[in-house]
Amino acid sequence: AQTVTQSQPEMSVQEAETVTLSCTYDTSESDYYLFWYKQPPSRQMILVIRQEAYKQQNATENRFSVNFQKAAKSFSLKISDSQLGDAAMYFCAYRANFGNEKLTFGTGTRLTIIP
Amino acid sequence: DGGITQSPKYLFRKEGQNVTLSCEQNLNHDAMYWYRQDPGQGLRLIYYSQIVNDFQKGDIAEGYSVSREKKESFPLTVTSAQKNPTAFYLCASSLPRGQNTGNTEAFFGQGTRLTVV
């Protein structure tokens, strides 16, 4: 069964600095998707970035980028130029592209931005 | 506007009662999910459905039941068998697997806060 692990329950970063959130996963599949979601205090889940496993190029969305290491089953999120609005819970998630439709989340990392 | 709607936003239940949480989507998504989130915790999967009239248990299905009679709707019933139902419940939907459209992420509702009184 697939599992997703986020080993950093809490992280903090100075405003305008860069921070990296870690995520590892376990799967026997070769074709899958990985996601980072943000949950601000409103509790609305917001997609930050997605990565398709068959694409070697790391995904980037403005100040957000990932470091996808398929062999190591690692999927970290880098936030550059951190802003106060980035403060939230961040969840890593996994979904196979074929077979089981299950969408599995990690336990989350609470990110605090220090002004 | 397309989206996913959960209702009600807040729900109170007396001990021993069943209660049903509503989830409706107009995104034409086949897959739908129910998650439970406890304070400061991650999302734990209760049930998911890949297609109408079919659903599978997630990691914490005991004390919960679902139905999927229509593509747009995936209601969750919290039964009296669920010993600790007070939590935040999130519903989500996504496109079917295998569709290489790039739009593979799950879309979430705004959640229902259930409290047992």
C-alpha cells in the first residue's frame, strides 16, 4: 500500500527567505502523480503544485518548485521569497495513474513565516 | 461556476444519532473522496468512489457509510457506531485515472465541522 511521510511537523522561515519542505513516499507503481496542497487558516485546500512521475523535469509554479527524486521516492517543496500569505499547513499527496484511485496524504507540515 | 459544495458548514449531533453530510460537484468528475481531519492532523481517507454505484473503504471506514447513486453526489453518513465523530470533514473530487489531461488534482469542498453534543 502506498504511504506518504512528512517528517517535519513544523517549520519556520524569515520573510523573503527560502524554505524547503520534505516528503517521501512508498509505492510499487511506476506511473503516478504527486501533489503539494496548502491549507490556510480558512481550511480550504488549495493546490500548490503537481508532478507527474514520468516527467523528469521538476515542476515549477512561480515561487514554488519541487525537487522530485523518483529513485529515492522523494518529493520536496521549495518556497522562494517567502511571504506572510504562505503561512499554512502544507500537505504532500500521492495518487496512482492507473488501478487504484486512492488519493493518499501525508500528515502535514505547519509553516510559519517570521516577519 | 463549477465547483464542489459541502453542506452544512457546521453540524451538531446528539450522541446515538446518525447524521448525513452532503457533497455535490458539478465538475463532471468520476472520482470522489471523503476525508476526516482532526485538529492539527493530516487528512485520513474514509471512503472513495471511482464511479457511480461503486465505492471502496479507505483507512478509517468504521462507523461511516456512503452511497454513490449519482455522479454528482457522494453523501457521507456518520453512524452511531462512530465513537469519536467530532472532526472536520472534507469532500473532494477528481478526474478519472489514466486521463493524461494534466488536470489530475483533487478539488475540495469547504468542509463540514461536525460536533457531538
